[in-house]
Amino acid sequence: MTGSELARRLGMDELPQRARQAWLANVEAALAEHQVGFAVLPMHQLLGDGEMLETLAARGYVVDAP
């Protein structure tokens, strides 16, 4: 559905990227207040090139990967 012309006109094709940005912003806000954090996401969103764990590590966070 997000690939349709209507979805593009409504900005829905950007939803996955906006959700990712919101998740990362919330993680950074939580870690600014707490020394340790715990989050649960599907493995395909955590592992792999450019996924969440790699992104957090690139931003300077210490990540204990599974």
C-alpha cells in the first residue's frame, strides 16, 4: 500500500523512515536520562548493514549485539 501513487501523494511512502527516525530519537532521549537501556525490535530491524544496532554504534553508543 505504501508504494501506491496515492500513498506517495499523502506521504505514506515515508512512514518506515519516519518510524525509524522516531525510534532512534526516543532511544537517544532515553539514554540521555539513563546509563543503560533495553529495547526489543524484530531481528531484521536490529541486525545487518544500516540497521538499528549499526546506526547506534555509528553514533558512538556501545552496543552489545546478540
